[in-house]
Amino acid sequence: MSHLELDDMLGKGWRKPAFVKNSMLRWTLIGGFVAYLIAAFMTIEVNWSRVYEGLDRGWAFVLAFTSPDFISRWSDIWSGLLESIVMTVASSVVGILISIPIGLGAARNIAPLPVYVICRGIVAISRALQEIIVAILLVAIFGFGPLAGFLTLSFATIGFLSKLLAEDIEAMDKVQAEAIKASGARWMQWINYGVQPQVMPRLVGLSMYRIDINFRESAILGLVGAGGIGATLNTAFDRYEYDTAAAILILIIGIVMVLEYLSGIIRARVQ
């Protein structure tokens, strides 16, 4: 390009190509993000001597998985495991049963506005409070034990399942539902024949997934005194019995894998 052509372009208001601007903006954002991460990391107070001392305990815990101890504390392990299973099943059943009417009420395309607002409010409150916070509150009210864990998991199941069920109902095929309604069906018949067949496979899959979540959460809730295998796991860590803790974690992983396998089979058959 000659100098005359270049001067002519500049005279007509030449601009940088868009890809040049986008590239500069992208690298500016990346540089700013990296600078923020460095600044944030520099503000974190780290006791490196304590980290160094903890490496030995961490390595001992890793080695414990090579020789887990299922025998020494088996009565405590079995009691905590059975408590977690009972909490999981009971809270899942209660939570699912309560979630269905709330999910129906939280679907805007089938529920009146006042019912919709109330049900959406219940869903929002349930989802806003994290399980561990609810568990701490309920332990303070009802004391240590599985009751607080059962209520916590039931409360969490309602928010989780109701929201997803309502979204599935709002996204369903309107033609099938309208055909049932046009035939003169009452509201309950419309739900049974127009809505339920479309959302049932998804509901079963979500319910199985929630059972999986509830069992894993029951192990965490035990750390704050809400019952379950988590209390036994916390005791094992407090006593530095890493071989027992490794055995508990192996059992938890095994049960979660079994639940995942059963969930896949059930979802395949329902669909």
C-alpha cells in the first residue's frame, strides 16, 4: 500500500479492525483477572509451618486407605451407617411427597397466581438456606440426633425437587395437555392424563438423584451433630484413627456407587 493510499484511508476516518479491538479487550481482561488473583492470594494469611506439619498427617491418612480398619469400630460404623440410610430414605420419601403439590403450584401455566406466588416463595426459602445452616439451627432446637438431620434433608428435598418439577411442567408439550382439557376433563383428570405422563420419567430420575444427594449430605450433617455416619467419621478424625476414617469413606463411596447404578437402571426402565 502506497503512502498516498494510506493517507487517503486515514483521511476518510480509518478504524482498527474489530478483531484487533476484541483481542486487546480480551488480553486486558485476562491481565486484570490474573492481577486480581495475585492480589487476592497475597491477602490470604497462610501458616506455612502448620501446613508443613499437616503434611505428615495427610500422608498418614492417604496410607490408611491401603489398610482400612472395618473391625475395631464396626459397631459404631454400622450404627452410624444405618442411621444415615434411615434418614436418607425417610427424608427422601417425605420430601418427594411434599414436593409434588408444591411443584404443581409453582408452575405458572397450571396454577393460579396466588398459589403460584406462595409456592414459589416456599421454593425460594428452601433453596436460599444451605443444608448445613438449617442443620445447625435444627440441632439447636431439637438437640443432637437424627431428627434434626431428617428435617434438614426433607426441607432441602422440597426446594430442590419442587423447582425442577415446576420447570418441567412449564416446559411440557401444551398440545397434549390442551387436548385432555378440551375433552371436558376436570382439573385432577387433566393433571393425571395431560401433565403426569409427560413429567413422570423426569420426576423419577430427579427423585433417585435426590436420594443420592441426601445420603451424601447425611454424612456431612453428622459433623454438626445431626446424626448419621458423619458423626462417626468426625469421631474417627478426632481420635486420629485414620484407618477407621478410611473404612467409613470407602463404605460411603461404595453405597453412592450402588445408588448411582440403581438410579441408572430405574431411569432406563421408566423411560
